[in-house]
Amino acid sequence: MQADVFKYFVMLNPKKLIFLPILVLVAACGSQEQGQKGAFFHWFQYEGNDEFYNEIKLEEDDYFNPILSGFYPDPSICKKDGDYYLVNSTFSFFPGVPIFHSTDLVNWKQIGHVLNRPSQLNITDQEISEGIFAPAISYNPHNDTFYMVTTFVGGDGNFIVKTKDPAGSWSDPIWIPEVPGIDPSLFFDDDGRAWLVNNGDPEGESIYPGHKAIWIQEYDVDKDEMKGPRKMIVDGGHDITQKPIWIEGPHLYKINGYYYLMAAEGGTAEGHSEVVFRSRNIKGPYETFEGNPILTQRNLPDDRQNPVTSTGHADIIKFEDGSWWAVFLGCRPYKDNHYNTGRETFLLPVAWHNGWPVILEEGKKVPLSVDASHSLEEGADFFPRGNFKVKDEFDSDSLGLCWNFIRTPSEKWFSLKDGSLKLDFQPVSFREQKNPAFIGRRQQHQNFSASTEVQIIPGSMNQCAGLVCFRTETNNYFLGVTYEQNELVAFVEKTIVREGNTEKKRIAMKRTGLNTDHSVLLKVVGRGEYLDFLISEDKETWEILAEGQDATYLSTATAGGFVGTYLGMYAEGVEE
């Protein structure tokens, strides 16, 4: 989304470029009514209000965890000189793999998306928790090149992209079909050789459910292809006699003559953990650390204050002052194990115990405020942390980097003009496994509000637009407006599944008496396990349409999958 809207449309539809002058001419000569049909969003505002952030006052150089709040899972980090770069999984949202830059490991600025072209990532009908899994970013000092390797689940498997400039354009995928499994990661050794480690099935038959292994194979940097045989270097995990499940997300490091292999273990739910192994030889054998796991929150009391759960999938980096730090994912439930914000990115210092890295001693809670122990940078364009308010006035010629689509758009159905975001009515619903006219951002707090001003100018009476709280095609809410008998009607709908079929259930409705000359304000307020839906007809006073709706319906515990909740603008309908 670093390109403007015009360039993006041409990029998606290169064969239509020759017709563009004709299309522009037709639009210019058409009637005003024809040119104005659509849903116009004049602004969008998001505000967080979590009690914890209000209670804690940070000291100088302290920071809040998570450092990336909301759905930013599976962090991977690398460095070049004093610059640090971080990426996250995006599954079936587009563009894929946000990339961030930092100089202090705490304050991050998003500089783009690694996969921002359909030629790199064409998500069509994949499930919302398929798509891009566990991207790993690495820097190769031998050829001054950045690499990102990942898995397209539900697509063609594992691939690599590369660039000289991580804020610029990345290559099209280099597919590596000879590498099965998921979660590949590249390591560049001192001698210039490159090695890829990843999760795969063990040799022979699995001996218990969830039995996986870590494999290694050389990567030919000059030819951009795999080289030599694959070898299994970890079978099962830390202690196979305990039947550990889902050893995955591996990373290799060379530190003081040892090759350290770090990986997640225990699945991505509450049993999630991080374990470490080491060897003098990159191909092993690898010994396991007796103090494993080096990070987990399992076995802690369920009633602990401000809990963080499901920690794991870590990556470590050496800072300029010689200290070591870990980024990892974690979840912040608001009730029981319900969380709508998805898996987030946390940061903690790494301690070394007799030559082994430890992120957090077992039994200790993940702290939500931490002393960075080094000076922090200041800047208005850093990723916001704590409680914050952001408002997009849509006064730019391109969408901000916080916005995403559900799957890859195959055509242009949005535009930015005169301080509004226009969505064309599309005959595709967010309840389908397709690409609806939806543009959303992540929910980043347990307590939040999201609001917008919308005006719809329909071409028929079966068109609607508004705010969607989206977790999956079957778990979502819609605060919308439509026209019935030339009168603006506001409504709240909840998607339910009945006898295997997806249905929409209308919770509330109000006839406003307004016509197409008017816009209205829509607002969703999240209060932990509850959601409120409001409308303002006069743009000053708010009226509740539906109060106290079940927010746990959008949680991972209820909806399943690996993503977080998105809050976004949407338009749907067909011409009669």
C-alpha cells in the first residue's frame, strides 16, 4: 500500500491500462449521480482506554508491553549496523507482512509491507487463518541483502523474497518446493554459507499426536535454491519422552562458538513455550538446555492480575550496548481465556545462565512495564503504545499502512478523493470466503471505541455500508445503514451459523427519516466482554442501538484460528 490508489489499480489490472483513458473520459462525461454512487467514509477514529495504562506511570526509558499491540503475531527481528527490522504474520489479510524499523528496540515505525503486490501474494479463497505463516527476516552481510522466508498455507508452500532496501520493493517469491512443512528461517554463517531451518514431520512415523521435528538444509545464495540433503536436528522437542507437541518457529544464531537453535514448543495456546538447544556443529548433534523452557506462562495462577498467556515464538537480537533482547508473542485475555486482540508482540531482556539464554525464568509473569536500561528515541510517527487516539481524515492520496484488506483485491473498488474514502458497492459479503469491499485496522485494546462518518448514495435499495467487527466469516458484527423506501435505516447484525449455514441475525434497527443528502456517525464501543453499537444523526448526540452484546463471540477461544479482530469500513450490494 506504499503506492497511491491509481498505481495500485494499474498494478492489479495491468491488462486494463490501455482502457484507462477511455474509462476516465466516460466517467467525466457521465452524470453526477452515476459518478457518486457508493459509500463515502469521511473519517475513521480509533481510541483505546485500557485501565492498566491509566494506572501505571512510566519512568524515563521505561516502556509498555506489548510493544506492538493487537494482531501482530510471530515476530522476527534482524539488524544491520544500528538499524533493527521486525516482521509479523498476516495470514489471509493483504498486504502481507508489515515491516517495522527501530533504533532502540522499543519504538517502531512501520515502513511498509514486504508482500504488497498480487504477484507476491495472491490470496483468493484461503481461510482467514491460512495464508502467510511465521515470516522470518534475516540480513546477509556478505551480499548486503535482506531476506524474508515464510509459508503460504493453503497456497504453494514455502518461499523467499529479498531486497537491498527493506523499506522499498521486495522481490517476487523464490519458491522452494523441496522444503516441506512450515516456519522456515534463514541463517547466514561467518563463512558466507546460508542454512535454512524449519518445522516438518519427523523421520519415519509420528509416535504421538503433535510429534514434529526441526530440519536443516543448506541454501545456495548465488543460485537462490536449496542445496544438499536435509537433516533432522531436533526430534519432538526438549524431551521427547514427555511427548512435546509442535516444535516450530525455529531460529539459528552463532554466539561465542556455539550454534544456538531456539524454537517454540507446546502449541500456540496456553501451553506455548520457547526452548533452546546448542551445538558446536551447525548440523548437530544439538544438546538441550536443562533449564528449558526459557519462556512460558503456563502453570501460572489463572486469577493473576493483568495476565499474559500463550507466550512463545521468540527471536533474539544483540543490541548495540552488548545486551540481548527477545521479541515474542503473547495474548492478553480480559476474561477467562478470551481475548479479541489476537497474539501481540512483546519485548523482554535476555539473561545468560552458564552460556544459555533465558528470556523469563519459569514461574515469573510477563511484566507489562519494563525498564529498557538504555535511552529511547522520540518521534511522533512511531507505532502508538499505551492508550492512544488516532484519526484518519482520508486526506492523503494513498491509504495508511495500518489498513488491510481481507484477501487480495483483484480489482479496484475503493478510492480516496476530496477527504473521503469511497467504497463501491460489491456483490460480495464479508460472510463469504472472498474479497469483500472491506478496509480495516486491528483492535488493539480490550476497551476501545471505533467510529466513522458515513454517507451512502445507493443505486438501488439493497445496498448497505457501515462498520464491521470482523474475526472470521462466521464470527462478526455489522453496524450498518441502508435505504428502505428512500429512508435511511440503521441496524446491527450478528452473523450466526445454523445447521451448517451462515446467517445474519438482526439485533436492532432504527428508521432515521434521513435521505441521501445526509451522513451519519457510527460507533462501536468495546468493554472487554461487551460491545455497544451507537449512531448519531445530528453528529452531536449518540443513541445506543444495541448494548452489551457478546464480545467473546469474536475471541480466539470462541472463533478459533490465529488472527485478531479487525474493525473496518464496508460496503455491499448489487444493482437492481
